[in-house]
Amino acid sequence: MDYIMQLGENAKKAKAAIANAKTGDKNRILIKISENLRKNADRILAENKKDLDNARDNGISDAMSDRLRLSVGRIGAIADACLELTSLKDPAGEVLEGSVRPNGMKITKVRVPIGVIGIIYESRPNVTVDAASLCIKSGNAVILRGGKEAINSNKALMDIMRESVAECGFPMDIVQLVEDTSRESAVKMMKANGYIDVLIPRGGKGLISSVVQNATVPVIETGSGNCHIYIDEGADINMAVDITDNGKTQRPSVCNALETCLVHKAAAESFLPALKKRFESHDTNVELRGCEQTRRILGSSVKPATDEDYATEFNDYILAVKVVEDIEEAIAHISKYSTGHSECIVTEKLSSAEKFQQETDSACVYVNCSTRFTDGGEFGLGAEIGISTQRLHARGPMGLNELTTCKYLVTGNGQIRQ
């Protein structure tokens, strides 16, 4: 049997065990995974070093290598995320609504696991554990296919999780890793109808577009993040600088990092120099690409911005900047260029805040706080499977509830339809 089909067959056989597991048993698996991740930190870091060495040899940027890098602290945070899921409500079996029909039939709508979830993602090994643990808690089997950049890290993490699952008396195949990182394996996952119930791509624009365009399996589209911040007239400049700096420089390689800063013309003269000064205080300076007004204020060190810059998710220490006439122009710009992920306004005006949140059509719209909070953990969802930018089934950070569907339970006492 084909490799991907075999993984799918394994998952189909194993999924009933986790779908019907009690909450306590699922929590027990997550606790064991958390314990074993901590115990095996040296083993994980040794494999992660191989990936980092390969990244360096292949000329991968520092920002992108940071997505790949693990440390004792990051492993601890991944283990903590597993434990946090044990305290969250188990969605499987939750009664959503019910009714009794005039003929006496009782109808109950309940949450149930989706079944077998496939996830294709890139060079972030933490996703391997985050995704698997979310699927376990929500009662799903999962097939994970990470990028070649993280294959050694992912294999180590998956081995530890499968060992933990087996220690708890469950079939290891409720979590599986595609070790073939060729494009062919990804394409076969996209066509694995009858084996994979839903496919979730998590990564850059190219990966997501490829899955959406080629998959015959149902897809939940998670978004590349061309995220914006708009500095309104009369905004608190210190707050605006803090939020913009955090959104751009804390982790520039992630999907909720800022890529474009829009500035009201009345705020530009005070805000832009303050922002540039803040960026220059960092060890890694941020390259600014701006409109004519931005370059007039900040000088020729700012590169001219193009339409392509405004449409780009840089995943790097680069920020596109544009001075706008008013909030209407800012919203229009976001509407044209945004990927629908996360946007922010910094303002002191309630009317501007309300207008921005109402008219900006993205999954997460912020007032006076960083777009870096678009995250399942920060939203109280535990870990996340991804940030959905589509409108069907799920939108925004996808936690446990978003990994379920529903079932109608109908009970009668002999009713027949006339």
C-alpha cells in the first residue's frame, strides 16, 4: 500500500480509541507527553542542533532559523502547553442544544471529534506537539507532515509522543509523522480522501495556496499574516511605538508579526522618528520601506516602498510604512492588501476604535494592543492548530472546539413519518 495511504489506514483503525476515550484518559496522555518531553530535553536538543546546522549550511536567515530553534526554555513551554490543555473543558460529547418534536422524538445535538486530521506545516517543531496535543484532547487522530528543515526535531518529538501514548495504553497511531518530506508526500495527503477527514495547512503563503488549490480533501485555510497597524491622529505616541515595536521585533518570523505600519498624516512627524529611534536601539535594526512622505520625514535611508512591499509577509526585520490622509484611507489600504489575519489601531478616539473594528474585515482586530496576541494560548484556548482566515467552520485561533463537528442523536418510541 502507498505510504500515505498506509498512514491513513493506521489512523482510521486507531481513531475510535481516542474518539471514545474519557476525558481523564486523554488528560493522562497529555501529562505523560509533558513529563517525557522534559525528561528527554537533551535528546530533542541534539536532534534540533542537526536541523539548525543544516539551516545554517543552506543559508536560511536568522529570523527563519529562530522558528526552528528549540531550547530548554522552549521545550518547557511546549510541555506546559500540554499541561494547560488538561485544565480546559473537553469539547467531545458536549450537548449543544436539544428539543422534543411534536411527535415525541427527542433530538440532541452534541459535539464529536472530526476524525482523522492531516496537518501540513513548515519549520516550527513546536507545532508538532501543539497540533498533536490539541487533537488528542479533542478526540482526533492526527497525521503530521512538517518541513524538511525540522525533520530531525520532529522525529524526536513524535517518537516521544508515541511512546507516551503507548505507555498510557492507547494505540500509537493516533499520532503519526510523515517522515517523507518530499513534495509528493504532501500532494498525496491533499488527495487522501477516505483517509483524512480534513487537511489544515500551516505556514507561508506558498504552502497554503498550494494546499487550497490542489487538495480534494476538505481544507481549513490558515492564514499567512500580512498584518497591519494604523496610528491614528492624536494617538499616544509612546504607546504606538511600544505596540509597533513589539509587533515587529519580538518574533518577526511568525504569522501575527506586523508587516505594514500606516500612520495618519497628523501623527507622522512625531511618531515616525520615535519609531525609527526605537528600532535603531535593537541589536538587529529594522529595515524600513516607506512612501514619499515617510522618506521625507525619515530621510533617504528608508527604501522606497512598492505595491509588492505592501502585499508581502516579510517574516523578517522589514517593515513597510505609509502615511495616510485619514482612517478611511487606512481601512481601504488594509482591505486591499491584508490576508485577513490580524490588524491593530492605536487611537484615543472611541469613534475611531469602533469604526476600525467594525469596518476592518480580518479574523482579529485590535485596539491599542499588539497583534502578537493572536495566539491560542493568549486567547485562553490552550495551544492552537492554526489561525484560520476563512469564514467557514472556524475563524481566528483554532482551539479544541474548532477541531470538532456535531452529531444529532435522535430517540423515539416507534414514530414513523407519514
